[in-house]
Amino acid sequence: MSRLSSHVNEIMKCGRCGYCLGGYMAETCPARYVIGFESGAARGRMLAARAMLEGRLEYSPKLTERIYTCFLCGACKTKCEDAARIDTVSIIRAMKTEVFNRGINIPNEVEKLGIAVETRHNIFASSPEKRMAWIAPDIHVDETAELLYFPGCVTSLELPEIAKSTARILNKTHTGFSILGMNEWCCGNPLLSTGQYELAREVARHNIEEIKRRKIKNVLVSCPGCYKTLVVEYSRLLGLNELPFKVTHTSQLFRRLSEQGKISFRGVPEEVLTYHDPCELGRLSGIYEEPRKLIRQIPGIRLVEMDRNRENAWCCGGGGGVKIVYPNQASRVALVRLKEAMSSGATGIVTACPTCKWNLKENVEASGAGLKVIDLSELVYSSLIS
Amino acid sequence: MNKSEIYEGLVAIVGTDSVTDLDFDLHSYSRDLSPARERVASMIARPKSTSEVSAIMRFANRNKLPVYVRGGGGSHWAAWLPVHGGLLLDMYAMEDILEIDESNLTATVQSGCTWYKLDGELRKKGLTYLSSEMGGPSMTVGGSVIKAGGGPYGTTKFGLHGQCDVLGLEFVLPTGEIVRTGSGAYLGVPNFRRYGIGPDMTGLLIGSEGTLGILTEATLQVRPIPEAEDFLSFTFDDWSEVMEVGDAITKPFGDEIAYAFEADEESSELGRIVTRIHLYGYDKEMFEYRKRKLREICEKHKGKDGDPSVSREFFTRVTAGLKGLFSQGVWHFTGCGMIPIRRLPEFNEVWREIVARKYKFQRCTFGAWTFPRGWTVYAHLRYTEPDELETIQAISNEMNKRFIEMGIVPFGIGGPDGSLPFIRGRLGSYYELLRSVKKALDPNDILQPSILVE
């Protein structure tokens, strides 16, 4: 379903009700918020998609910018559940693929991303060995373990503290885990988000083969983008009926360990925290409660909700490849979320996504919020009874 | 001026980020909710203030540039589609709530503010608005007022927009002058009263479909949230009985028994009329009295008690959006307008004749809701684009023609893609006066040309 033409019936289902726009500029669609015009939101994009299919649009750098400025946060898709049930995310992704495949006016950053993944197998063009740099001397990796930890590019290379905390929780609870190491390739999510469908298929094939070769049945991920890509996209990309392994997000595993009594929390200094739902974990994967239950279990921490939470959560701005291609737009969206977090009365934001943490943290200073931004794994690890 | 000079002129007024001529943007504004064909503007601008709107209109006048104006974009009769191209103004950026006056029970908003946003803020203060359409989160106050719109919510009691709720407006004339109406325009008093000195200039804009001025602000009457609210549903098998119920509910003029009374019937299930009722009371005794009275009226007219959750779901999702909206296809509203209180069955019969018997179209609803001493009737067809477009347009044309012959007052007129072709030549001297007013206010015919006034 990478081709826009394969979505034509879905596109025609749009009745232009405008549910996807929400009730004010910064309510539902971050792309509309930054673009301002209707073309940011799904309603406008569905009309533009028709024009694309009918050959009525001129391919220009500005057109590329419009199409690529979508965070693929799924807020429109959720709103459309009440209306036409259009899979807007898949359609907008297909629009990006359409532009990419034409090869006209592709943003440099998108091309660089593709080259980085193709040659170095990660989005930062870092040397593949660096994927394992987070493995501190105290962390024990068991190459024979049946559980495979797949940290993903951002966790391994940009926010290693998430991988470290996760590994230490696993070690502490005697949950053995292995890793793919240099053979872990980018999951493909950033490629799909930037229209690079064929390359995404290639990395999916590689990762699946590697996992199968090790006879792994359970894969643990820190990144909701990896989670959704492995759970949903790999089967689509490779035409599989079923994945040969089960995928678990760290929030789900930590919650299970807690229920099994393997994780106990000590009292921590009193603190008010809020939880930011990552789009790909919440809206697009339906995981809302596990992180909240864990946070509430920690003595001393009071969890408060932002006005918009769960399926209504405002995107952090980091998704859809926008942070890579148009970082200023990603910042504008993050600032809205940080302001909202500040209004909740929290002094810190917990999230369960490395990209959310990355983008929110980068913008904390500009927001003047003085909030701390941490990943759930860090919070859990730092609150464990030693 | 050539196109690039016009573009630069607009950039000088609203800034680079608020004007576009990119075809991707233009196409994204090319349709409303109706099946009308695409109409693509040459440019789109997003003014953020009244002064920007004023500057745009002066600029447009100098350059004889057609200007069309859009709120939330949810018109279903081509009320803003740019028939002659030109500039389309997206008013959504003017979304601020300027004041909520808890003493005078008023709210002043910019015209791009949505009912959803306004009601959210009003409820924080224990207030709500009077009546509205059912258009979901994107419907704007400006869009509703400019078309004198209305939906079932609160309309049985308060009528359509403009009847009770609009106290004053700010608008920009086609030539760029800024006008304020209502008591707020007089001697520095608050906007607590619509009428006062001279004729009702507020009414000039209500229902004008944007042809006489661009609405930039509105002051609305609001009300406290009632102490008690409840929902009822009755089913009927005869529209004559439904008409009697509507007649009885609205007869105590000024003290209507329900806040809202709505009825509909599916073409796939003729003879099963479901009604939805919203009851309210600022006093529990009064509320109980109304509830008892309503039941008596419905039972007297052979209504059978139905599932009240249907009504609750319907009326509580006014601004959030109804669920399952397009589950049977895209909607096309047709035959929409107001009729006198005693004529409801006649219109239903014509709808049955055209939709159910002649075309045998199974996915169509005929509905009606009361306002004080009248009904708004409508039909909506659910169809698949593009396969069923011709069929539904044929049905729609026939219904519009017949309903107008029967004397319906159309809900909206729009342009050549809307209801205008059906009313052409039927409006007599009133229409001539409207033309004269339009000519006086918009000598270059640049504002919404070919919409409402030809």
C-alpha cells in the first residue's frame, strides 16, 4: 500500500467534515498549527491527494515541504474514527512516498537519512560499532538469552541513558537479554516517515532475518516507533501473515515485572510529574495505561495529567521525520506541549519514547519551562529499591 | 496588477506565512461539504486581525480582486467556494475569545472562534451558549452567524442564530471600513443589547452569506448551565403526530417545553420516526413539570417510549462531532430550509415520493427540528464518490425544486453550485432591495461575487 493510487477509495471517503481540524489551531493537528493553512490538516490533504492523483499538482520544492511537514502523529486518524474512518496516516505517508519516488526536490536531509541507513544502518550515520557504546561495564548482556533487546537508533546513539536504565532494570530483575549489536539496523520507521519505502523493506527484511537466525521469540523495544514498525509495518512490508516473534515495549515489560513482584519501588523525594503519551505508543498502538500505572506506583511521585492526554495528546513534534527535515517546525510543536506540561503544575515530564524525550528536552530551555524531561525507564530505574 | 504584484501586496499586509498561492494549498480549500465541483482560488490569505481584514479589502478594491470568505469550511451549499477565483480568506486564524462578561451574560469572540472552543471556556464559568448547529469541532461562530444557521441544539427554545443570541457585531465593509453594531457601538456602553439607536444594523450581516461585509467579531448572549437536563426519545409512525407534538411544544411561545426537539426517518425504514428531545430547567420543579408535560404530549400523539441514550449521545456531541458520521458514505444535505409549523407532513410526503419511491435510494434521512413556531427540514443522502454523484445530484435537484415550489425558506442560498439556481426569479422586491444594498456597500462587486446576490 505504498502507492498513493492504492488509497483512492479511502481518499474519496473524506466528507470534509473537518473533525480532523479540531476546535482550535493548536488542538489536534500539529502540521496545521505550523503551516497555518488547511493543507496541513488531513481534510486539506485528502483534497490535495486527489489533485495529485489526477495530475493537477505541480511538483515543486514548496510542495515537497508541505507534504513532508506532517508529523504522522495520528491525531487526525483518531478524530476520523468518528467520521469516515480513513487511515489518514497511511495516505499521507503514501503522499511522501509519491514525492520521494519522483525524485524531484527531495530535501537534502531526507537523502542524507537514506544514505545513513543504507551505509551505516542507523539514522545518524554513526559508525555501526557505536550502537553498543551504551553497554557500560556493569551491564550484563547474555548472548544466549531468549529475549532480544532492540534499543533503536535514537536510544543507542543519542540517548544512551535510556538503554542503560533499561538494561540495568533487566539485570536487576534477572531478566536475561541479548542484543543484535552491529547487526541491529534502523527499524525503518524514519524511512517510512520520509517516503523511502523500498529501503524500509530492505531493513525490515534484514532485521527479521537476524532475529529469526537467533531463534528469538521475544523482542523488547524502547522506542514506540520501533514498536509500531515491528508490530504493524514489517508484516505489511514483507507480506507476512504473522511475525515470527512477539514485540514488547519497555513500559509493558516493566509493568509486568512489577505485577510479578520483581520490581519494587523505594520512596523518592516528593515530586509532581506529568506523562506525555508518545503518538506511536498511545494513539497508534493503544498503550496508555502501563506507563501511568508504573509512575503511580512510585512512592513520593504524584502524577498529574495535561489537559490533552491519551488519544487527545498533542504531539511532541519529533515524529514523521519532521525533526530531521524541518527542526524549527518540530520545535514549535514541542513548545506547545511544554507549555501545556507547565500548566499542569508538574515539574517534570515523563515519556516513554526516546524521540519525544529528545525533542522535548532540546526545547525546554527555549520554553522557559525549567521542566525536567525523562524517559520512563530512567524513572523506574532510579526509583528501584537498591 | 499582475499575480505576483497581488501576492506581494498581500504579503505586505498579512506576512509571508499567511498568504499562499501554492497549488497544494489552493486545492486543499477547493470544496465544501456539498458535492459541488472544485473551485480553486488564486490565493489564500489568513488574516489575524480586523485591521488586516480591512487592509485586505482596501487592497482588493483598488485591484478589483474577488474575495471569498470561509470560516470552518463546513457549508453544504457552496456558500464560499470561489466561483470567480481570486482571493479566499481563511478566517480560522481569528479564533480568540475576547471577553466573557459574567454579569451581562455575553461572550465576545473573533469570528473564527469555534463553538467548541467557546463552549469549553464558557463551561469553566458555569455558562454555555444558546443554540447551535451539529457541525462538530470546526464550525465557527462567524460561519454560523453569517448564514443565520441553526441545528437542532437549543433551537426549539432559542431559534436559529441571530434570533436571540447575537447582540452585536464587528465587520469590515467590502470597501474596508470597520463597522461595529449593537449597544457596544453606542457611547461606549457594553455590548448587552442588539437594538437601540436606529434600525438593526446587526441584522444586516446575519444571513448575508458574507456578501455585505466580513464578520470579524461577534458578541453573543450566553446563559448559565441549567440546574437540570435530561434526554428523552419517542418513536412515532406518522408525521402528522410528530407535527402535533412540535406544535404543542412550541405553542407556549417564550416558554417552550423542550430545549430541543428533533425527528427523523430513514428511507430504508419508512414509517419509523425517531425523535430526540433535550429537556432543561433552571428549577427542578419546572424541569419535572416539563418532563411530565412532554411525556403527556408524546403519548397523546401515539409516541412510544424509546431509548433516551440515543438522544443523550446526539445532543452531547454537538461540538465534538457525531459518531459514525460517514459510515454509510459521504453526506449531501438537500432540501434544507424552514417551513411553518403545520406543514411538516407535506414535505415528508414529497421526500418519500422522490427518494424512496422514485429513486429507491436507501441511504437517505428526512429530518426536522422545531424552532419557535416552525420547522427546519432537511434530507441527507449518503453516497459514494464519484460513483453515485450523478444519482444524488439528480435526487437533490428534484427535491430542491419541489421544496422551493412548495414554499420552503432555504437554509442557505450560496452560489451557482448551491441553491441559487432554484430560487432565481422568485424573490421579488426583497431581492431587488438586497441588490441595491449590495451595490451601495460593494460598488465593485468584489465580496463573495455570485454568492446570494447575482
